[in-house]
Amino acid sequence: QYSELSFFKVNFNFASYFFFFQNFAWPHPGFFPEVWPLAIEEWSFLLLPLPVYAAVKLFKNPLSQKQLVVQILLEIVIISALRINYVINNNPETDWQLRKIVVFRLDALLYGFLALILVETNTAFFKRNKNYLLLGGIGGSLLIYYVGIKLHPLLFKSLLFTAVPMCCCIALTYFYFTIFSTLSNKLKALVTHISLISYSLLLTHLYFIQFSLLCFFKPSTLVQALGFTFFYFTVLALITTALFNYVERPLLLKRNK
């Protein structure tokens, strides 16, 4: 099973990572496994707009909001049907053989686009019910994970990656309409800083930092584990902040010019 994969004994094509092709229609290799969502994200940006572009060219007019909603729903249905067919015929392992494969997760970003359109066209409803939507989204996600898992495995795997994104989008509408004016400036600055270095965190936290540290020290007691955790997060914060300040920020400033 891929969930039991050893990170130190893996076969992979290094060149495929440059094109985000390492998990396009097959399980992600064990090397650098934390970048699996980047492939889904990049291929989504490339492939998902193509049907919209084709429709615009066909009708020679921009799509209306209603037509765009129909287009997004159609893409969700097609990708979901592809994933369900794959689950029924192969009964894959949920994580490596389903969750982290591009062609079966392309619809993940579509729910966010759909939610944004619905929020902007039904602002009063979503703003009035944001608290209920937050509770409903969180409750629905928990229900799917902890109750749905008791369903037949094929049914659970078929519904999981459709139902959870829908629940997450419902919950996130709360934050769209909420201004956290009561938060202290220091807490806001911390949250902002974490969001800025999040890309560097994703790329460095496992292979480049955690595994490197574990090569020199492996905690064997609770006290050692707590000390290692504190040291790990300290090193992680320093390295990712440096990467953002001296690599990402300069590149972003050049791009904006």
C-alpha cells in the first residue's frame, strides 16, 4: 500500500516534477510527497478554463453568470463521474491512489469558483446566514469523515471528495463576510506572515528540514520530542522567512513591474 511507502526507498522521474506531471494520472512518488497539491493546482489553472474559453469562442460572447455556473457544474459532474467510475472499478486506497492524483481532483478548485459566484449574486442571503453556514459546513465535514467512513468503502470513496469540498465552501462564506477587527495587531501580523511564507513552508518543511534534522537526532523520550518540536519550528520559521524575503519577494516585485 502507498500509505506504507518508505520515503527512503522510492523510484521517481525527477524531470516530471518540473512539469507537475509526477501524479497526473497515477500515485505520487514517495520523493517530495508534500508537493502533490501543487500539481493539482497548476493543472487546474491550465485545464479548467479551456471549456470556458471554447464556449466563449463558440458563442462569440462572454458567458453570463448563469452560463458560467452551468459550465462549472458541468465540469464538476464530469470529473466526479470519472472519479466515481475509477473508484468502482479499482477500489483504490483513499490517500495515495485517489486523493493525490490530478485527474481525479481537478474539481477541487471549481467549488471555490462556484461559491464565489453564488456569494456575489446572493450576497444578502449568505451574509444573513453566515453563522449557520459555518456551523453547517464544519458539521457536515465532520459527519462525512466520522460517520460516512462507516458506509460501504466504495460509497464513501465516491462521495468523499465531492461532499467535503462543498462543506468547506459553505463554511468559508463566513470568513468572506467577517471582519476580525477585534484581533490584536500582533496576531494579525502573525497570521499575515504565515500566509506569506506558506509556499516556502510547503516546499521545505518535510524533506529539506524535518528529514535533515532527523538524520542527526531522533528523540526517544517525551522531553526530547518536545525539544525537537520547538527546535524544528524555530528552524522552519527562520528558513522560510529568509526564503520569502530574499527569493519570493524580489521575484514578485519584478513580476509586478
